[in-house]
Amino acid sequence: MDELRFTLSLSAEEFLPYYQGVAKTVRVHAHDGRTVDLPATRLRPFVTRQGIHGEFLLRLDDSHRVIELRVLRTLG
């Protein structure tokens, strides 16, 4: 199992193409320098009227499939 922490800050307008399904993945940069393309559908539960702003923990299995994504803290 692998864990990555990342911070994401997108306004509601910026996230709209992801929410609508036009854009399929969100590229995030982990605090340790790694880059991950995360399915945008995984972020939908965290979207507010202001967008999505927070620090997240992403857990992946050995095949790099998402096990868990959760908010560590909300920003803004």
C-alpha cells in the first residue's frame, strides 16, 4: 500500500469541467514530489460551492488503484 498527501485548490468554475465529466482526471502533485492522475469522480464528494480546497490523503493498493481518499484538512 502506498500513501500520498497533496493539497488541491480549485474554484468551482475551475472544477466544473471535471464535475461535468468533460475532463476525466485531475493531475495532483504529492508533497513528496510524485505526480498522480486521479480520476475526477473521486473528488466530487469534496466539492463545495467554493470549489475544492484542502489537503488530502490518497491511499493506493499495489496495483495503484485507489483504496481511500480523504480530507485531512479544509483550506480557505
